[in-house]
Amino acid sequence: MESPEQHAVKIIRDKKWTVRVTAYGNTLTVPFEAEGHARSYADGQAFRLGVEVAERKKSA
């Protein structure tokens, strides 16, 4: 079984919303136009992986 430290879910706020999911050694980045959709997806992935969602705002 994988340890939780190897899993992560991040929401990145820039011009668009992006969710970056790292699980089982793979990283998937999914762009979203709407904040609500990004947060819903991130919450679902975090629940699945047993981690908290981290949020980051890209600086200009």
C-alpha cells in the first residue's frame, strides 16, 4: 500500500484554475475555467487519496 506522503492534490490559481493530482508516482494536471469545478474535482481526488487539498496562487 502506498503511503499518503506520495499523494498530493493542489489547486493552482492563475488566469485559469488548475488541479494537479499526484498519485502512485504519476502526476496529472487538469485545467478548469470555473473555480467551482476545480474545487469539486480537487475535493473528490483528495477524498479518494486520503489527503488535504493544498492551494497555491501563482505570482506574476
